[in-house]
Amino acid sequence: MEIHITESKGTLTARFIGRLDTPAAADATRDVQPLIDGADKTIILDCSEMAYISSSGLRIFLTIRKAAAAKGGKVIIEGLSNEIRQVFMMTGFLQLFEIR
């Protein structure tokens, strides 16, 4: 799993590349810390290159959402594949996030 974070005009964008599975979640938790620190901004989670997400990966997304809610930020998810959209629908995450 690779996570590339960029900032532009007060928006943080994280591009997730590969599989956000349980083994990758420990590193990913560390890698998304800048998003949690900057959770007062708009955060875009670009999943267009994400191949898979596990429950551990969903927990990371939920942590980012909770930090944004606490700090007055906003989280937007973009580029969900049909398979990952299905996971979000089954877990109720489609209702928790703004999806583009």
C-alpha cells in the first residue's frame, strides 16, 4: 500500500494505491497521521487506485472522519471502484462520508 499526501489551497489529498489490508494497516495508520493533524481542513481520500480495503482499512478511514468532525474539517472520498463501493454500502460507510 502506498499513500501519497499532497496539500493545495487548504485541501489535503491522500491517494491510496494498492491493497489497504490488515498487514498494510499498521504502516498506513502512521502514514495518514498528517491527515489527522490537519483534520481542520478539507480532506480528500482518493481511492481510484485502491484495489482492496479490509476492516482495518475502514477503521483508518473512520479515524480520519472522527478527527475531522472534532476539528471542524470535512472528508470527501473519491474514485471508489464498484467492489469497494459494495464494501462501503454493506458497512454503512456510504452514509458516513461524502462520496464523489
